[in-house]
Amino acid sequence: MNRTYTAKPSTIERDWYVVDATGVPVGRLAAQVAQILRGKHKPTFTYHMDCGDFVVVVNADKAVWTGNKGKELLYWHTMWPGGIRNISREDFLAEKPARLLEKVIWGMLPKTKLGKSTYTKLKVYAGPDHPHEAQNPKPLEVRK
């Protein structure tokens, strides 16, 4: 009889991956990174466990928008009277590229305790340098 495999915390193995965001569309990069963070690329994936890997994204400032998405505005409210604010996606990418990628990837993860623990394995840097060389991250190719 076949049994369904369920991962246990003691059997989960985590790898480190480094992704170069140079010239990659933001949405495509975020979708693939979110899958690696969740662990959906592994045959041992279990929905209720955090079985994903660590991902380091470098060169976040060199990610690109396709079409006219860069000119679209992002809105938020400060909760003060007259406090509606907006910024274009291009300007947001230019000002805070690491924060933008973190926000986009967070949007693709579950909004539960599991999603929050998954999100902590994401490290995003605007430039080419990162402090995680000791973990020997493997390069990860992202489809463009």
C-alpha cells in the first residue's frame, strides 16, 4: 500500500541559492523565488511545513518591468486626513529596489504564520555583494 509522504522538521534539508536579478522581469523573478522559498520544487514538499530553501537575490536594482507596468502607480494611505500617497513602480524600483522585490515576493506567499516563517529565508540586496558567502549558495538560473 502506498503512503503519503509527510515531511518532519528533522528530515528537512535547506539549501542556499543566489539569484542575479539583472535584466529579469520583476514578476517572473518573484514567482520563481517564491516557489523556491516554499519548497515546491522538492519532491518532499508538504503543504503544512516550511520545507523551502534560503534565497539571496542580488542586483535587485537591475530588475526590469515589461510593457507599461513601470508607469503604473502604487497607492497607500497614511491614515491621516488627506494622507493618500502614490509612487510609480519605476520610481519605487529606483529608490528602494530591495524593498520592492521583498514586497512583490511577499505578495506571492501565504499570509499565515507559515508564510511569515517562509519569508524570513529571503535576503535581497540592491548591489552585487552579499554577506552570505559562508553558506556557499548555489547559483540559480531564472528564466527570462
